[in-house]
Amino acid sequence: MRLNKYIAQRGIASRRKADELIANGNVKINGQPMRQMGYDVKEDDKVEVNGVLLGEGQKLVYYIMNKPVGYITSVKDEQDRPVVMDLLTDVHARVFPIGRLDYDTSGLLILTNDGDFSQKIGHPKNSIPKTYEALVSGRLSRERVKWLKVGVDIDGYITKPAQVEIIKEGPSSSLVRITIQEGKNRQVRKMFKTVGNPVLELQRISIGELRLGRLMPGHYRRITQKELEYLKTL
């Protein structure tokens, strides 16, 4: 098995990141640095990454979480703020989140120890639709809804066409469902701010056909085999 695949299957990093680790001399085979990208790992080889000896084949696991507001989507935080990993009370595998949800955004988050899977699901070229429910300030005119659907300029980037549906309107706010095809930094918030309706609350409710459902904030569950097979087709 190629070295980068061996590392990815043990949940350390994606194959691309594994190649970087190899090139930088962070990987050792039997105690010696290995910078050969195409090295074929033998059965009796001892593989180390950043000084950590990798064990035998690690079981790959996949979880869905309803991330609450007030948590960082990261394994650790330099400012010692709460991270989503703090919520995993009975997961012993070394998992990590795919993609990011802002500190102030809640909703569907996938966690896994499968580096290859993470790379494929999180790669921008796959254009996997992500649906959010946004409580925004004010009312959205037809013109603003059309603007969001066609694409708006955020930081010099024109967003791809989006699906937009007004669920409920009040005197000072609107509940809107929006589906986007990409995942720029704070994209949904920037889109609504651009049209003049800043986001008050934001929740991601689905990634493709994988839905949050009734999962409570801070709770998580294993992704079913059917859901996993679907995600691997994206």
C-alpha cells in the first residue's frame, strides 16, 4: 500500500496532506525519514508520523453532530475556547471535523477519522449543496431574493446561484432557507449582509441529502450505512 494511503486510512491526514508530511520529513519508516512519495509500505514496516507510531488498521468511523453555538469547529483552539471535540464523550477514535461552522453558527457537522473521505467531501470542486436556515434582520424584497438566487459579490467573488425560500416573515425579521453550492468563509452571512439583511441566527440543516433531523444541539450519532454509501457517491 502506498505510504500516503496508509497514513490516510489511519485517520492522520488526507492523502494530499500526507504527501506534505512525507515531503517535509515528518514521516519515518523503521526509524528513518522517508521522503519517497511512492513508497510501498511492507507488512513489517513501522510507520511514524510526527514521532507517533501508527498502529494496525484503525476502524474508520463517521458521525453527524448538531454543533451548538459557542463552539469552535476544530480539534483544539489556541485561545482555549470550547471546541466540538469537547462534546464527544464516548468516541475513542481520533476523529476530526470536515469543514467548518462559525462560532456563532449551529447545525450539521460531519466528523470522521477517514482522511480520504474528508478530502473528497470537503473539496470545493465537488459542489455539494448545503442548506441553511437563517433568521435575518428585516424583510426580503423580491429583488433581494432574486439577487441572492442569481449570485452576489462577496469580497470580490460572485457566488454561484442559490436556492432561496422565505419560510416566515415578521415585522422586523425573516426566516429564510438557503441552499448554496460552495462554502466560502462565512459565505451565507456575507450574502445576506450584502443585500441588506444581516443574519441574526444561522443553522445548517443538511449537506446534500444528509439531514440534521431532530438531533438536539450538542448531540451526535453514527452515520448510518445507507447515509455513508450516499455520501461516498457525491
